[in-house]
Amino acid sequence: MKRRLFLIILLISFLSSSAVSIVTSKVYYDLYAADAKNQIQTILKLTKEESNWEDNQAINLSVNEILSTVNYSIRFTIVDVDGSVVYDNRAKNEVLENHKDRPEIKSAFQNGRGEYIRRSDTISTDMYYYAEKINENEVLRLSREISSINQVFINILPLIAFIFVALFVVVYICANIFIKKILKPINLLAGSINEITDDKEPKDAYIYEELEPISRRFREQKIKINQYIKELKYERDTINIITDNMREGFILLNKDKNVLSINKSGKEMIGNDKFDLQNERNIIELTRNKNILSKIDLSFEENKHIVYDSENDGNYFRYYLSPVTDQENVTGMLILIEDITITKNAEIIRSEFSANVSHELKTPLTTIIGFAELIKEGFITDMDSIKKYSSMINNEGLRLISLIEDIMRLSKIEENTDKNEDTIINLKDVLNKVVSLLEAKAEDLNIKLSFEATDIYMKANYNYISELFYNLIDNAIKYNKENGSVIAKIYKKDGFIITSVKDTGVGIAKEHQHRIFERFYRVDKSRSKDTGGTGLGLSIVKHIAELYRGKIEVESIEGNGTEIIVKFPQ
């Protein structure tokens, strides 16, 4: 390094000195040429009056006076407008060639003055020509020799050489001193590198200015490294926060099945929320569930993704076991646990619903088929019996159609296929129409039907709201007492639109109140059969209410009437 620095410094010094020498020669030559030009131009301007050059006597007198005042040779030439030489002090008895095409002569006749520098091969030097028009027909030209730039450089070469050698010697000495001064603090810095990385000042480092940038650079790198470590810690803490707040369980194992990471949900779902992750703890310390452990072993052994469902205290969890591989070797496993309790319960509900639908459909169909076979086989022959059983078949058929319609209606509401048909409706008008439809039925059962409502508007599906009122009032009529009453109300209170249907019927026992909105649930099955109910009316009411973010409340005392209240956000 020392030798390289030394050679670089010498090379830079050599190149700099050469450049300075060249530039100096050029500048000197430009100054010299400019001075020569100025002298010739000044002489010509001072003596160009026509009277000084009108005849040979005046010309010789003017030439001699000018030459006597300068210490260099000047050539005087007078050229006519046709280019012929009228006078030349260097060739008095010679016939000179025509000068019409000479640049300086041509410029003088056109512009009043002209100048030009040409190389003279005869004397191997440059000649400067300057001409001015002295009258309309003649031009006076003065010329003198000027040294070429090469000649100027040769003249000052000894001085340049002396300066170059002296500079080289000075640079050589200074380079040695300078390099030693640079390397000494660097060596000192290298010896105290540990102190610099610990953000401490190196010993005696303050003496050398060259050390400060390097020391500062080390400190900056130390700060960057610490910042990078902080960022890594922040990312780690962020990941921990995310995993701890995940609803899904997250467990990370290494190839020895030791737990590397686990979040709070993972502990709770696997059934060991007190598990403390310290050092290396095996998965068997987290859970003793044989099924889970066997699935983990199988996933490790066969290096394949496994999905496994498990039940724990009525909750259902799905385990996703994903081996982490490095090329072909399993280096760990990622376990994701998902709570599928809602999904499983929905499947159970769907299964129960399917069973209930099958049962509800099978009952009227069995009755219809039974009576139809009796008539077909001739076991019922008299006309009165045939009418009786035909009427029963007709009733069961109507009940079957009503059941199917309710099922389809409930399915349609759940799928919300008519949501786009929502319009602004007046609830009072809807209730008034429903009451009108059910008045005849209420009169047949000696039930007093009335309603209280003001003009209240709501954005909803007209048919859905009509269905809600119809089912509530129809139920209140069906399960009422003789000479009872039903009153329906619509009003606003505390930011809600409230609809209420109150009857004086048999009431609902406390243990049944929370189940009356389930599909096919009946408090009194025999009475429901007599009234022709399908068990889906209140379930339809519940789904319509939920469709518009409504809440349902039931107030009932067994044997003393029921009030069902639906609250819609205003």
C-alpha cells in the first residue's frame, strides 16, 4: 500500500508538472504573439497618412525613421489595387509576384485592414502580416518575424526542466512524509478497532486529523448495526403481536418436534392455556392427545400435508399440519388450528333440518297414500266414507303444499335473493292490509282483532314485511282463547321502529320461549296439527327480522297471553 501510494503521488506530480509546462508555454507564446501584433499595428496606425507614402523619397524617409526606433526587422510593402507590388524594402530591384490573393491584402481592400500569420519555410519561422488601406488604390503592409510556439518552448525548456526536477525532489520528500503520516494513524486505528466498534474513542486518536473520518465511519456503522438489530427486534415483536392476536392457533415445531413458537389461541385450542414456552419443550408436553400426536408423527414420516378435525368439550377444531422441508429433508412443521365450531353446528342444524323436513313431508304423504289405497282396494265403498276420506286427503295435500311453500319461502329469505326489491314502504299500510286479510278468520274464532299505528316509513321488501305481520297475527289468532283479542301496534321509541303483536291466548311456558323460533318446533304438537301449522311461521319471522338488523323479544305468561316485539333500527 505504501509503495502504491508513493507511485500514485509521483505520477500525479509528473502529469501535473507536464500540464503546467505545456500551459505555461502556450500562455507565453500567446502573450509574445499578441505583443508583436500590437507593435506592428501601432506603428502602421501612426504612420499610415498618405503623405508619408506618396513618393519614393517619403517612403524611404518613413521606413528609415521607423526601423531606427525598433530593435527588430520590419518588412514594408505597398500593394496596388490590382495586386502588383509598388514598393518593398526587401526586394527593391526584384519583380515580385502578384499579391492580390494574399488574405491580408484582400481583407484590407475590402474592410480597410487585414492581418494574417503564415509559416515561412525559408527561415523556418512564423511571419505576421498586417495591412491597412492608405488610399483608395493602395494598401500598406508591414510584416515581422515571430518565433513559433515550438521555438518559444525550446527557449524556456531549460527553465522548465530545472523547475520540474526541483518539484520532483520536493514531491518525493513530501510524499514519504505524507504517506508515513497517513499510515501511522491507520495502524493506530487498526490496533484499537475493538474500542471503535464499541463506540469509544481510540487511544491518542485525537492527535491525528486523518483518523477522524475513519473513526466517524466506524461509529456510523456501529449505529447502523444497532439500528438494524432494533428493526429485527421490532419485526420479531410485531410478528409475535400478530400471532398472539390471531383467532387461529399457530404452532411451530422443529425437526425434533420441539415447540419453537406458539400463540395464545394455539394454547387454548389445544387445551393447555397454561403452557409456558421455555427452552426446548417437546410437543408431548403441550398435549397428550394420542390422535393429534399420531397425525403429527404421520405428517413428519410421510412428509405430507394433513388436515385433521378434532372435538374438545363441544368445540370443533381443524388442524392443518404442514411439514417444512429443506429440499427433501423435513426440518420442522407449521401447525395451524382453526375453530370450525360454527361450521360444524351449521352442518348439524342442516342435518336436523333435513330430518325434520323428511318427517314433516312423510306424515301427510303417508296419510294421503293410506286413504288412497283404502279407496283403491275397495275397502271404502259407501259414498259418505269416500267423501270423508277424500276430504282428509285434500286437507293433507293442502297442508303439504303449505309446508313446501313455507320451506321455499324460508330458503328464499335466507338467501336474500329479493333484497334488491327493497323500497320505501309505509308500515301502517302494510299492517292495515294484513289485518284486513285476517279479519274474517278472527271473526270465525270470535277473536277481536285491532291495530294502532301511525305513518312510519322504512326501506324494506314489501312482501317480507307483510309476511312478518301475517305470521305474527295469524299465530296470535290460532293460539288464542275463545272471545279473546289480538292487538297489533307500530310506533317509534329510543331510535327504533317497534312492531308489537299481543294476544290473550294460552301463553308460552318459560322453557319453550327461547326455542319457538326454531324450524318445526312446536310447543303443543297436537294443537299445531289441529290448527294446520307447519312449524315454520316464527322461524320465517326471525329470519326477516335479522335481514333488516331487527331484534325479537318475547313476553309471555303461561295461560295469560303472549306479546312478541320486533325492533328495527330507525
